Amino acid sequence: MLLVNLMMMMPKRRPLTLVLFALPFFSMSQENSPYSRYGIGNLVPSGNILSRGMGGISAGFSDPTTINFLNPASYSNLVYTTFDIGAQFDSRSVKSSNPPSTFTSNNAIISYLQFGFPLLNGNKKALKKNISWGLNFGLRPVSKINYKIEKDSRLPNIDSLQTIYEGTGGVNEAFVGTGVRIKNLSFGVNAGYTFGNKDYSTRLTFINDTVNYLKSNSASNTNFGGVFLQGGIQYSIEINKNSKDLNKRGIFRIGAYGKLQQNANGSQDLLRETFVYNSTTGNPDRLDSVFEISGIKGKVVLPASFGIGFTVERIHLLYGADFEMTNWNNYSFYGQPDLVKNTWMAKAGVQYYPATSSRKYWNYVKYRAGVYFGPDYITADKTLPQYGITLGGGFPLKIKRGFYETQYSVMNVSLEYGSRGNTNNNIRENIFRIGLGFALSDIWFIRQKYQ
């Protein structure tokens, strides 16, 4: 409520003020998630902040003022030139049953950065043939790796052993996409470069009162990258288009998207060393390098995915559902499989838009809710069921007051509570996530005509 009150009090400098207000909020410490050790780490929720407020539905969703990068066919419906940026704050509560313990960590990242625009605005021939075309450039994280785990054990007839597992890294995408609509059919592609790294280390320390054992560290650092290709399609059907009651009219839109399997090229450095902890910083300092090799070439196979879904859109109400599958059984890292498996995710969401004749601000806010559920792709601790509920809203930063005003900017907010694992798993994660997105739109590239 405070954020909305600030927005209402500062009409002229509202977007800049909101961005400055939000920056300190997204400067938090990094997360510590033990499950991010496997596969490519914890997956960043796909879709923009708008769709996340509706459970993440994207296959059949299209909006002329925001950019749905998950299905590039939607680019064809862009009306405005749009700069779209999203950020998220995660708070994770990790609960372990053996040994009983609870750990909470916070993390904030930029969710995506993209710039899209229509290519045929003002083209009379394209308008007459009911053809439109859009283009988008973007950058987004796909996954994050961040964990530090300490394990204390006793080796029979030897000594007590402390093991520290630590890892950082993740996967990102830079892409360009385009979408074309011919009458009711839209299709599009995203093409770009996937790049990432996995930096893992395992430090061993024997604990003994009389013998001074050397501490050891086994580390690997891998950088990888490769080209990816993603396609999408949407088909829309008008509902009750001849009805005189506008509330009965609408659009049924079905969509699908898919991403091809990738074979990324990797370069890996391996290190085996002895070390001591620095008395000032607490960081490990090398004593001696036992084994070291750089530039090992290899392949990282990232899986194919496919999604299908629909939306029904009317004046005041939009609802839809998605079903997504990913073939994680084909994942491998330098020829080695991991504790991952094929997975699926079901999503459903709804949006309500009052849009009455009243000029009150709250009649122009879009209210959203959704759910999602399905098994996690990581199988380190049996099957990990995951589910979540979401709420969201689209808050206009400026209400259009006249026909000749072309600016349309909106702040999208999403709230998510999710769970990963249950009482059958040793480690269970509860996640509270806040998403904040700004879609700043205007009409560009059209030469104005005056009479």
C-alpha cells in the first residue's frame, strides 16, 4: 500500500522515483540452496513478472504493452516500442530433518532486460492484409548456483572429518527474437547464446588434537556456452464476435513453444591443493599445488523443452492454463549424468480488469492470481514435489487522458509462495518471492502527419 500511495503522490516523476525506491530493496545477500549443487542449479522462474502473477502462464498469452519472451510468436502483437525490465527478491527457508536445523537466506537478481518494438506500424499494405511483425532483444538468467554446506563425520579408526562443499555459478541467455502474425496465426523464433559457469570446491579438514594434518581442496571451474534456438506459435479465435454485448465478446488463443536440445562447448580447470585458512580474512590460502590442469575441452548437454497452453480473454476477465515438459534425462556434464530426471509443470492463472467508465485509479489496475505444481527436475533427495500460489497486479504509471497521448507504462508486481519437497524429504525449501517489473512503452518510428 505504501508503494501505491507514493505512486499516486508523484505523478510527473513517478517511474524514476519508483525505480530509485526499489533499488535498495534489491541489494540483498546471496542465497544458499543445497539443491543448486545439481544439474544447472536452481531454475529462475520463466516468464515475465506479468505472467508470474498468473502462475506463469505464457504459451497462449499475448499483451501489446509487455513482452512475453517465453513464446516469441507473441512479439507479432506488439503495438508499442517497449523497454521491459524485471527484478526479483527471494527469501528461502531451508529445513533439514536430519540433523534438525533451519536456515534462511535472501537473494536478489535482475530477472530479465529486454527491448521490443513493432516493425510494420503505419504500413497500410500490412494493415490491409492483417499482417503484423515484431522484434525483441533480451538478456536473462536461466539458473543460479549458490551453496555452502558443512558436513561433520567420523572415519572409523581414523579421525573426525569436516567437509565443506561450496559452489557458485549459473546459466544465462542473450537473445534476439522475432514474431509475425498473418491474420489469426502467429509464429516466431528466439535465437541467441547460452553461457554459464560452474565453480565447485570440496575442502577436507581432519580434526585431531595431536597430529597436524594438511587441509586439502579439490576444485573445478567450468565455463561453457553455445547457440540455442526456440520457436513458438499462437492461433486466436474470436468469441461471439457479432454479439452486441461487449462482455460476451472475447478471444480464445491457443499457443505452443519449444526449445531444441543444446550441445554447449565447455572449458574446464581442475585443481588439487593443500591450504591453510588466512587468520585475517578467513579465506583459504594455497600451500602447495598437488595437481593442476587448465583448458579441458568437453560438452555440456542442455535439455529440450516443450510447452502448450491457452487463454480466454474478455473485456474484464482473462484466464488460461499451461503444461510444460523438459527432457532432463538427456542432460550431461562432460559426459557424466547427474541426479536429474524428466519433469513437467502445470500452471493456471486469472486476471481481472475493472475498466469501468470511472476515472478512479483502481479501475485501471489489473488484478492477478495463479497456481503451479509439478515434480522438480532434481532427484538428489527422492522425488521433490513443488507447488506454489501467486498473486499480482499491473499498476499504470500514467493514465491516458487523451487520444493523442501515446505513452503507456505499467509497473507489474508478483507475489509468490512456493514449496519444494515435503515431509518425505530430508531437506525442504519454502520460498517467498517478490517480483517487480517495469514495462515502459511509447510509439516510435512513425512519421507524424498533420492536416
